[in-house]
Amino acid sequence: MLSSTWCGDMTATRLCRERPMLFSPDSVRAILGGRKTQTRRLHRGGDAIPRCKFGQAGDLLWVRENFAMDADESVHYRADYPEILIEAGYTWRPSIYMPKTLARIWLQIVRVKFERLQDISEHDLVAEGLPDNWLREGRMAQQWFVGLWDRLHAYAPYRWVDNPAVWAIEFEVLTTTGEIRL
């Protein structure tokens, strides 16, 4: 879907594309906390490097996250309530079903690069949302990221050890309230 927002400056010749992107509650908390400014997504097309299906620099991403709605149609986001609303009778809906109108987090792609997963740098590991306690405890960022990746991609040929091709997407947060002002 095309928005009416121009990519880059006013002399740009293309409109920004808006795309949804799913994030886990932990990743949403990292975005909201300012720790996550990159994400890696699988490239399932072998070693061929086509255009990134997730977008290019300047494009907008709206974050799909787990959510619930109460009787008065107030929206609650799973990342904000790790445990409590279950007892209140709310039913969490999977992020894949979140409509764009309920998105509170909008991101703008800064840079996209194609790489092998294991080529990730130490800086990029931290930008993936490394929890603060890992830094304080002096644990290796790569150990954290490998665990995260393999929880999400448990089967060959997408595990860390398989070193799949990925799109590394760097982004900046435009809003966490759903209101965009470009």
C-alpha cells in the first residue's frame, strides 16, 4: 500500500511504501526502550540478491504486535502487560491479526543490507535489542543472539549453525503513539 508520504526530501520521485512487520513482545519492549534499532529477516531465495521484500531506505514499517481489546474497545498491547491481563479475562490476539489502524509503533527504514547471519558485527548484535543485564553481566552478545535466533528459527536450513542469508534492516522509531508527523 502506498502512503502519501514522500521518501527522502521533497524532490524524491517515489512514494514511501508502508508495510507491516511482526515483532514479539520482547522485541517490542526493546524498541520502546530504545535498545532495538535493527532486525534480521530471512531471505528465502538462495544466494540471489533481489530487492528486499521488506522495503528500502525511507520506507515505513508499522509494527504488528500481540494485542487485546476490552468491552469499550480500548486496546491493550501484550508487551505492556507481560502477565496481568490474562487473569482479567482478556484474550490476546496474535500479532498477525493486528490491523494497521491499531498500530502504535511506526518505524522508518534507514538502511537495508544483504548478508549471511553469522556476519553480524558486535555493534549490530547490540542493536538487535541486547538486554541491559547481558551488558552489565559481561556476557557475550553473540550468545544471546544465537539463543534468540534459534528459538525463532529452530529448523534447518534457518538455524544459526546453517548461516542463512538474511536482510539486515536498520530503522529509526518515528512514533510509539500511532501518530506520525513527518
